[in-house]
Amino acid sequence: MQFLNPANYPTTNSYVDVPGAIVDTLKVSQAHSEKLLSFQLAEVGTTNGVTVKVVASNDNVHFVDITGCDENGTTKGAAAVAIAASATTRIVIAPTTAMASFRYYKLQALSTVGGASGTLSSAIVAK
């Protein structure tokens, strides 16, 4: 099992990798034959929202946007997920989805409103 707790990240006007928020599933315990990743996300400011997405790759170079599910297994509907000021959400990459077939996953974020930086708090679990 792998736990990541990146530092709070102030967003910019374009998607940027959140420092410390990349998962290499090769490092995840081999006791599980299927991967499960959970991204617990919060916008910790009180004014501006953030937009986040999970991208995935098998070579750690060429990443593609992927769509996760919420904690109930319902597809989020789009790769990018907006989080309002002071709100929380969760993105799950479950073993039952084709999205769980990648090796690398990373979190990217941007300001929902250009020029209005938000602050993303994240915690990531991979098992």
C-alpha cells in the first residue's frame, strides 16, 4: 500500500502536475492483483475553486486524461473535476475500470477561474 500526502498546492491558470502527487503502481504491494487508487481532494481556501484531473501513463512520459469514479462507483462524467471553494471530493480509480490498467498516475490542477488561485489539499492511497 502506498500513501501520498502532498503539500497544499496553490493553483495557476494552466494544468500543472501537483508536486509529490505521482503514483508508481509498481511500488504498490503485489499482494493485490488489481489496483485501487483513491484521491481525496479539498479546496482549502474560502474564495476560489480549483479544477483537478488524474492523468495516467505506462511509460511516465506520455500521459492521457482519465475519468475516475466517486466513492460509490459512479463515473464522474469528465476527466476534469471542479471543486468549489472550501469543498471536498474524491476520485477513485477502481479495479473494475479500464483506467486501472496503467502503471503511473498523477494529479494535475488549475485555477477554476483564471487569475484567481485556489489551494488544493490532497491525500492519495494506492493499494
